[in-house]
Amino acid sequence: MRDRLIHTWNAGERYLAEGEYMFARRALETAEAMAWRRRDAAALARLYLPLLEACRQLRHQACAGHIIISPVLPSPARAHLLRADAGTFVGSGPEALACGRHLIIAARNAGASVEFLLLLRHGSVVRLCSPAAATFAAGLAVRWTVNATALAEWQDAGDPLVPLPRTGDIAPDRPEHALAAEALLVAWQALALRWLRRHGTATASWEEMALLRRTRQIDPACEPVFMRLIALAEAAAH
């Protein structure tokens, strides 16, 4: 088992060095799961940093590509995102969740840096959600804007009010692309930290680590979550 862990870990590190970030993530997450089952805190403490880097690179590549804000993702647009190896689909409506989840599976199999977020509406309020917590209560409020230099506004609860342009295919050369990309990068981490606040705390180290690992389902690239995992794993290893 230890040999398999080391082999998978080394493969992930090689993919990371070669810039094959999706394959690096897959290998490193497999190695992390092995180390977690063994309660190998020393291995976990060293695995989390390269895993964070792989996920961070994937996220930035996805936000640097086309950002499609649409109720559904037409087949040509889906094919374009996968061919381009990068992009983000922000979907809304009853079909968007299944469509987005199928897109993510296809992207992971193809090694593409493609992400998906969901918009949910209640009355006049629209919230941005992670597909791993696709409920209105778990989301962040969206402010539609035509101002390409708008910034996220922070509310009293510590959550950002996410500025987004109106629906459409936002190519990297459009002036509103930088707005959308920055807003989504802020939103991913805020969604994870909001989920973590809403699900309480754990007092024992391994229990807290388990909670943090579940938080990665909301945002696989959440830096504060990874930094806390590393600190807890290092403490458990001594």
C-alpha cells in the first residue's frame, strides 16, 4: 500500500511539473485518499501543497477561458469549452445542474480546465452556488452590472455581493471578462468559507480535518482550507 501511495504521489508531482494540472489533481487526490485512510499525517502534510497548486492552476485556467452565463449550455458551446481545454459555465434553470455536472465529468476525463457554478433565483434575488451545495441558502447574492470595473462588495455577514455581467458568452478579449473572472475567483473561496461557517466546528484535529476535506467539495482550490489542513496534519505528525 505504501509503495502504491508513493508511486501515485510521484506521478501527480510529475504531471504538475509538466503543466498537466487535471491529471496532477487526479493523481494527487488519489494519493491523498490513500494517506487519509492510513491516517498518515506526515504524508498528508506534504501532499496538500502540490494538490493546492494543481487545483489553483485549474481554477485560474478555467476563469481565463470563455465564461458562459446561460440557462443551458448548448452542445456547440460545450464542445468548444472542452476543445479549448479551459472555460467556465455559470448555469441557471432546472436543466443547468445536470448539464453542468455532465460537463465537469467530461472535462475531468479529457484533462480540461473547465468549471461550473449554478445560479438560483428566489423572487428578485439571484444567488451563485457551488454544485456541491446547490441550495439558495448556501449561495452568494449576485449583483448584475454593466460596469466592467465593478468590484465585489462585502456584506455584514462577511460574504461578498458578487458582481456579474448579464448572460452571454464572455470571451477573454471582451472588457467585462476581467470582471467576471475576478468575481468568480472571489466567489469560489467565499462559497467554501460560507459552507464551513454554516456547518460548525470540530474540536479534535482529525475531526476538523474531515470537515475541511468535505469543504473541498465546495471549492477544491480554497487556500485557507488547505493551509489549515497542512497545519493540522503537521501537528498530528509530531
